[in-house]
Amino acid sequence: MAYSRQQKKKDDELLKKKALDKKNKAAKDRADAVKKESETPANKDKERREQQVDPEQVKKYQKKMQDEDAKAAKEAKRKAEQEAFDKDQAEFEKKLDQGMKKKKEREEAEKTNKEKVAIKKKEAPKRERSTVFTKHYKTGKELGVMTRRQRDKYEKEAAGRTFKSEKKRLGSTGSRQNTQMNSKSWRKKAEARYTKTEADKRAATIAANAEKLKKAKAKAKADKEKKRSADMEKYSGVNANTRVKAAGDKIKENVTKGKKNGTTKPTKPTKPTKPTKPTKPTKPTKPTKPTKPSINRTTGAGLKPRKPPKLNRGDDPNTNMASLSIKKGGSRRFGRKKRRA
């Protein structure tokens, strides 16, 4: 990964500044050293100092020092750039390795999925298309001519089952196979028998698996206890069971001694029980209404006979009609019409 222009510019400026600071510091140190040397008692005479030091040599020395400083700054810059480049290169290679690893895993997963699909397709039974002569998987009769929709519906319902496979599944044998398969009651009983057998098999499998799991747990527990005992005997030199027994005996002994010496802890006094609140008098229960007897509409059970209506005076109980001869001359309703005057 390459640096951006702004980052590179900043790094260059920083390196230049560092080199300049270093150069100024070196020059200052040299000036301080010269000043210190000139201030010594042996070199107080300036003229003598000037005669001893050649200006040309000083210039050469200064130039040499400047060249060395520039070379050192250049080397430091090159080293920093190389380190940055190496760091970027390492990150790039790391990301590249991660990408290649993910790609490889993805390809392996796709390959595994393809293999699984291929195995499933290979193992899946090929469903043959039904024809005119195909026997119905329930009745055993030939299907005959059918429309496309009817045939698709039948094949979806059959789901690969045939008359032969159904006979084998339900256990139809002997000379009355077709009669049995066409009988709804026989098929119902056979289906119930088949379902029960499958349920029994499933229950037996579950029970066997549970027994295996129980045995495995017991074995693991015994192995763990055995290992613990062996470890304890190895590191402490005492068998685990012996140690536990000894600890139990020690506790019993301490308890017995405490009882003999009377050093047992005093029992705490029991708290006084609170007086129970008087119970409230129960309210009298309301009398229940008598339930009406249920009436059967079909048979008429539970119906009470109707009472005959009360008759007025002069009514005939046999005909339930008013008598026509109550008064002389008859009633207004049923009597003779009055003559007109």
C-alpha cells in the first residue's frame, strides 16, 4: 500500500525538521566546546589561540561535519521510508493471505455442498411417470386416460407409492390381496397396525438410546472417581476412600467428645406463637333454585300434562262450547233475531 501525497509530504517535512534540529544542536555543541576550551586558563590569550588554530582547517572540519550530518539525515530518512514500506508490505501480505484463505474455505464449502447435492440426487429414487396401464396405489385399478392436471394431481398424492409397495407395506398377502386392498375397513386396520408397529420400533430405539446414555454416564462417573482417587493417592499417599472415612470418623469423635464435656451449643429459645385471630362467621348460603327437568323433544320425556282450562257457568264440558239454552229465548249471539216493530 502506497502513502498518499499529503502523508508523504508531512513525513518529508518532519524528517527535514529533525535533520535541521540535529545539525543545529551539533553546531551549538561544537561552539560550546570551543568556548569552554577558550575560557580555560591555558588558552586565555586570543592571539596565541588564533596562531595555534588554522582557519582553513576549521572550515574544512566544519564542512566535513556538515557533510556527515547531511549523510546521517539522508540515511535516517531512507531508513524511515524503508520501515514504512516494509510495514505496508506486511499488512498487504497479511490481508492477501486472509483473502486467499477465505476464498479457499468458500470453494471447499461449495465443493462439499455440490457433492452432498450429487449424493442426494444419486440416492433419491427416480420417480417414474404414470401411464395408462399404471395401477392405482390404493385400489389397484388401471388409471386409464387422464388429463395432464389429473395425472399431476395423482402423482403428487401417490408421492412415488405404487400398488405393489402399498401391499408390501400394509402386509397384504395370499390370494385375497386385491380384495383386502379395496376394502376400506381392512386398509384402516392395516394402517393402524403399521402405525403401531412403527411407534413401537421408535419407542424401542428411544429406550435403547436412553439405556446407552445412562451406561455411558455411569461409566464416565466411575472413571472420574477412579482418576480422582488415583490422583489423591499419588500426591498425598492416602487413598481417597480411606481419607474420607478418616475425616468422617474424626467428625464423629469430636461430636461425641463435645457431648460428653457438655460443650454442645445451647438451643435457641423458641419464639412464642401469636394468638390466632377469631374466624369471621360464615354467611348463610342462599337456597338454590330447583332445576327444571330436561325435556326430550323427540320422545317427549319430561313434559307435564296440560291442565284443562276452567269452564264458565253454562259451558258444556264435553264440547267446551257455550250452551245454547242458558236463558229463555237464547243468547244474543246464538238466539233468534228480534222482530222489527
